[in-house]
Amino acid sequence: MRWRFLARRLAMLLGSLLVASFVIFGALYLAPGNPISALSGGRALPPASMHVLEQRYHLNQPFLTQYWYWLDNALHGNLGISITLQQNVSSVIAARMWTTGGLVLYAALIIVVVGIGSGVVAALRPGLADTSVLVSTAITAALPSFVAAIVLILVFSVKLGWFPALGNGTNFWSNVQHLTLPAVALAISSLAIVSRVTRAAVREEADREHVQTAVSRGIPARQLIRRHILRNAAIPIATVSGITIASLIAVAAVVETAFSLNGLGAYLVQAAESKDLAVVQGISLVLVTAFVLINAAVDLLYAALDPRVALGSRAQ
Amino acid sequence: MSAAIGIRSGPVAPVRRRGALGLLRSTGVAGMASAAVIAVAAVLAIFGPLLAPYNPELPNLSMAWVGPVGGHLLGFDFEGRDVLSRLLAGAQSSMIGPLAVVAGSMLLGTVIAVIAAWRQGPLDTVISAGLDIVFAFPGILLAVLAAAVFGAGLTAASVALSIAYMPYVARVLRGAAMKERGQPYVAALEVQGASGPSICLRHIVPNMLPLIVAQATIMFGWAMVDLAAISFLGLGVQPPAANWGVMISENQPGILQGYPLPALAAGLAIVAVVIAFNVLGERLFEQAQAARR
Amino acid sequence: MSADVRTTGSEPPPPLLAVDGLTVLLPVEGQQRAVLREVSLQIRQGEAVGLVGESGSGKSMTARAIDRLLPRGAEVQGLIRFEGADVSALSGAALRSYRNRVAMIFQDPRAHVNPVRRIGDFMTEALRTNLGVTAADARQRAADMLSQVGIENGAQRLRQYPHELSGGMLQRVMIAAALLTEPALLLADEPTTALDVTTQAEVMAILDELRRSYGLGMLFITHDLELAAAICDRTIVMYAGQVVEVRQSELLHSDPLHPYTAALAAARPDISQRASRLRAIPGRPLSAFEAPLGECAFAPRCPHARDVCLTAVPELAELDGGQSRCARVAELRGELETADA
């Protein structure tokens, strides 16, 4: 039963990926002017280069064929050439992938540990803990990552000197240091949402009738919390956390720019500015794929946690 | 035992509608305070450039980074322009983009949601599947793509965000529309011969209005954040135009050099307005949910 | 204590459950409001007592008070004694042991069984946690109990999830689970109300049969006077948070001791009689805190109300083996049964 749900969801996600790749590819044709000028970013090119572009992108073929070639190439790791860097897009991506990956992972960790943790504490200990979590999340929920970035840089880098302000590190440990403020900036508003949802979910579960049944059978409090409240609340908490983390992928671009990190997102923005379309397409495809993969993982988790899943699609 | 208590049942016409002022009052102190902040921001959006005491775009490098002095409450930015004036003038571009995004996505989303809920059957399945599929595209990514293709600017970014937000709106509203659709009064109206579109326009949508307004308010906050981020990245509003997102990005070097005020002021403006929209939106959402029980 | 058959020459054993002057206040819109007022009842070993009332009468609240399941902020006054011990003073291991001895069966099985855990887990949890039974042994006992409630393939059912079972089956599972800890008292809170009619009869039959064969005491809560009378030896009728009548079940219809009971009985449509109009009790049932103070709570709706009913809250008085809270019961006794002609 759960397999049918999963199969359906994964098919949807694959569909999403295809549609997204189609849109990314089709952007070439939406651009004003002809595809060649779009690819070259409006620069004038020598006829030889134009010929190369025509061949590489099969610009003389029908649209769908071109799409097919592009997709096929992409699946084989060939994403074209960057006009501005004169490098393979895939090597550009490979070089920068780890920064972005590390950043998102670090932020995800913060969201899970601090976000879910504070939500559980707030739900189970009404009073001062609850109020302080509520107040802080109300403020931080509205904090856009780039605003958080400048505040963090000001306080923790300039004033306190605890962390470096900009750039990447050289080895693992200094990488972690350099990524800390960016990870916090990236995580901060999502953290608030996850905390609130966790708090709401745990409180709601605690009030449910099946918990009453367990109480009436004399189940001790700690076991009650673990097996009946948290276990059940894990379902909405996991799904919200998952989709929140997935959304980090896009916002990472903003944080990378603010902190001058050489990640995929920052380069995406630069490529967009310089109209290096092949790079934009390549990185967009990678990011969307990552987004879809994370969503798929969330679906898997959801199916694992909720046996009723065959009854309906993932409640979002 | 129900015979012991008289029960009257039957299709009853749509719910009572409070006036806008009554609705506002019911959102409590926090809600009303937020509405006040939003009202101020709206006034600034319209009259900002006129209210600005000094020229927001004319550079004067000799005054770069100077702190608050004389009539310049917030000091000068990296190009020697009065920060306060730039803030006031920037309200316009910072608010108009989100307005367009919300209008576009809510309109489109509502239409799609109501059609799906009304027709049901295979059309609904296709629409739902379609929504599920396009759900996956993060707004900022689409905006960056749009900027790469059409060039940087507020228009491209706003359109892209509208498109990206629409599936979410349609999802939320479809649920509500389906609930309305299943109400007895709709069946009663159908039996009386009212047409689909007229029922939708005159009854279903108005009954969803509290939810629509709540959703729009919350989304305005998101759109503001996303658009400010895009302007921050340099792909939205272009300098030297005044815009809060742009102001943060262009004054960011000041943070490192010991002149944090211009960037912080712009950041505070964004945060204040977004919080206001979030708080008001949440309160309105609670009201909408309570009214539906 | 109501007088009935005693074994010659010996004192009657202490009641299994004795509730004395139970008053419960709940926070309602910021204030503490009474939902139960001075409720007293007793249940002896192996005795089934029905608790009947409309919504707001406090019948569910009584059961929850007994099982210490009241919501946050509830204030409890009065005394509840189980096998002689004060229930509110219990804590820790003693409280857990009490919860094993008193088992509650809830109204809506689908809401009351954890949907993400298997049936086996639900049934054996208390055994494994509180009684230290091994998992395998607990599973065996659970499977056996399932067959007693009429569910075959116990071992297979234990591995299923609640959403895979129908409402009726789930309620049987709930009953089976309640019986597993070998309780002495069952609190059944409208166990069949949420089920469809045919299933109701089946589940009721199983509950009744098992209760008798295990010799358990039961407090059976329902809004259905007939149902209570059918399976319980004694019936208690509640209105507005108070006990208004206690009566031997067989005498409830022929000789009720309170106008409310008579009205309840009369309100049920009888298929053997012709009626041009269903008899309803005018007005609506009240909660304890909505009832007028200083007078009989039922007076506003009672066709027999007189001045004496409006001057003071009537006391619960012993009468002919039962109890009644009607100020005019002595005069009305003969007339009450004719109220449903």
C-alpha cells in the first residue's frame, strides 16, 4: 500500500523534474533575439565560434530534438561551456558544489537540532521556555537571510571577531568556521517556522484522544511522550522540516553572495548578470534536481513514518 | 434521544460577513498594530519620493558614510546620499513588486482552484496533478532564470514570482473551495437553476474571502522578502534607483568598515514591514479558520 | 447504600467504587465552572451500573474523574474511593496499579487508538510496561483475548494497523485490550454510540457477556435509557451535573422516581404505538453551570414543577430502594408512569 503511494509520488517528482528541465531549456527561446545571441549573452562572436555553438546546441534541428540532445548531454554530465569562463560548465559546478552542499547541510543541521529541539521543549514545558521560544521565533521568522547576514557579520565578525566575515576557508576546520555565519543566516528564518510547527504538532498530539487512552492504561510519562506524542508528531514535523530544507537550496544563492562564498548559487547569480546562459541553465538544472531529490527523500520518510499513507497524498 | 431536543436542519444560505473594520478589530492588538504599520508603509509607497527631504539619488561623495548630523537623521550612505530620503523613496519599489506578485498569483490561483473544485472529476485530477508537478520550482530560482533571459529588473522578477507562487495558492484555495462546494446551500442553488459561474462568483468566492485575504497578506510578506533578495543580488531593481534590497547590498561594505547604519536601516525597514504582514496575516488566518467551523 | 439482597448474617462487602460528593470545576472561558455537583454513587463487586443522561449532564465527566483523566486546570472536590483507597491520593506505582485495576473503554475507537502503531503494540503495551510481561507472552494473551471478543486470526490481526480494521472491530479490540490487565472495574463511556446500529448490538453483546463471565464491575455510560436498563442491574440518571435518580433497572419504566426519567423514557419513539407527534422535552439540556441556582435544575422544563421546586435545590433522598432528587416525588409517584400514555 505504501509502495503505491511512493511510486505515485516519485512519478510526480520525476514529472516535476522533466517539466523544470523543459522550462530551463526553453528559456533559451524565450530570450529576446535568437538563440545564438542568447547563448553568447549578446556579445558579438566570430563566425567560427558561432558555428561551434550551432553544432553543439544542434540549433538547426527542431525544438524537441534539441531538448532531447540537451537533456541527454546533461544526464551524461555534459552541460555545455561557459562563455565567460571558457570552461566546461560541469567542471565549474564540480568545483563549487561542495561549498553549497556544505552550507545547506550545515544549515539543515541547525534547523533540525535547534528548530525541532526548541519546538519540543516549548511544547512540553509551558511557561518561561515556551514564551521565550514563541517570542524569538516571532521575530526571527520574518528575518530574511540577507538581513540576518549583515547583522551577523556586524555582531559576530566585526564587533566580536568570533568568525570570519567573508570568503571560503582553506582546510576543513576553517571551512566550518567560514560557513558558520552563512549557515546561521540561511537557517534562521526557516528555524523559526520549523520551531513553531514542531511546537504546534507536539501540543496537538498531546491533546489527542489516543494519548488519553494510554494515560488511562497507566503508561508512564516518559514513554507516553516518546511513543505516543513525539512519534505521532514526527509526521508533520518531518514533512515541514524536509520541505523547509529543500527550499534552502534556492536561498543559498543569496547567502553565498552576501558572504562572498564561491558556491553554486553565487556563481548562478553572476552568470545571470553576465547572461552566461549555459551556466545558468546548468546550475539551475543541478539545483532543481537537488530540490526534487530532497523532496523525494521527504516522501520516503513520510511513508516510513505514517502507515495510513495509502489513504491519501502527503498532507502538506 | 434526538427527539427529546428539537432539531431543525436544512440548507442555510451563506455566512454572515463582517465589515472590514470589524474584522480588523477582531485581530487583537497585535493585528491592529500591524495594520497600522502596513498603512504607514503604504502611504510611504505612494508618497515616499515626495516626502523625502533630500534627493535620494544624487551622489555626493564628499559626504560618504558620514553619520547622523543636522537634518540627516540616519546619516549618509556609501555615495553620500541621505539615508532617510532613500528609505522613504525606496518604499515605492519595495512594495509595488510584492503587490503585483500577490495580485497575479492570487488571481490566477483562485481561478484555477475554483474551477478545479467546481468541475471536479477528471479536470480536477489533471489540475491537481499539474499543480503537484509545478510545485517544485523555487521562486527565487525562477526569478534568477528570468533575469538571465530577459535582463535584470523588477518586472521580470515579479512575473516569475507570481508564476512560482501560484501553485501554492491554488493548492490552499482548492481545499477551501471544495469544502464550499460540498455545502448544502450550493446544491440548493443548483437545484434552483443557478449557473456554475454565477454560483462561484456570487457565493463560493465571497465565502472564501476571509481565507483569500489572509493568504494574500501572508504572501505579501514572502514576496517582499523574495523580491528584496533578488534586488539584493542585483537582479531586480537596479541602482541608482532607491530600493531597500538594493540599499542593503550597496551599503554592505560599510558594515565591515564601521559604518553599519545605512544597511541596517534598510534591513530594519524590510523586517518591520514583513513582520507586520506576517502577524496580520496569521491573525486573519485564525479568524478565517474560526469562521469556517 | 441501596438495600437489596444480602447474604444472611454477614455485612455487605465494601463497595468496589464509592464516589462521595464529587464536584468538578473546569475552566470555561477563563472562569472555573461546575460541571459536576455533589455526585455520589457506588458500585459493588461484579455489579453493572448504568449512568444515563443527555449531553452536558456530566456522565462522561464522572467517568473521567474516576479514572483521573480530567483536563488541565480541573478542580476536584469530594472523595473517590476504590477498594477503600482514596483515588486522588494515589501516585507513582500505586496509581499505575490503580489504572490496571480500572479499565476505561472509550467512545470513538478510531480516535482513541494510536493510528501509527500496530494493534499488537496497542494491546500489549500496558502488559509489557506495567506488569513486566514478556513480549511473546503478552502477544499470546492478546491473541487469546481477541478470540474471546470474536476476532479470529488473532496473531495476524496483531500485526495490522488500526486503519485496516472496521469501527466495530476496533471497538472489540479496545474491549479486549481493556480486559487484558485483568481489571476489577470497567468504565464504559458510550462504547457503541460511534458505531452503526447492527454493530452496536454485536459489540454490546460481547461486552455484556465478557463482563458477566469475568465478574467485573461496570459503570456503563450512555444516553440510551433502554440500553442501560437492559444490561445493568441499577441505573443512575443524571441531569445538569447532578444525580437525579437511582433505580433498579426493571423499575425504571414502571415506577420512575423523577419526572426527567419519565420524560426520557417517553421521548423514545415506540414502534408498537401510534403517535401523531413525537414527544419532546421542551427546552434543551443544561450543563451544571448553566442550571439555575437555588432551585431544582430541571424545574424550567418540568411539566410538574410547583413553587416548592423553585425555592431550594432538592436533596437526593432514599425512597423505596432507590434515590430521587425530586421535591415532589412522593405525590407524583403514581402519575409519572402515565406521562408517556
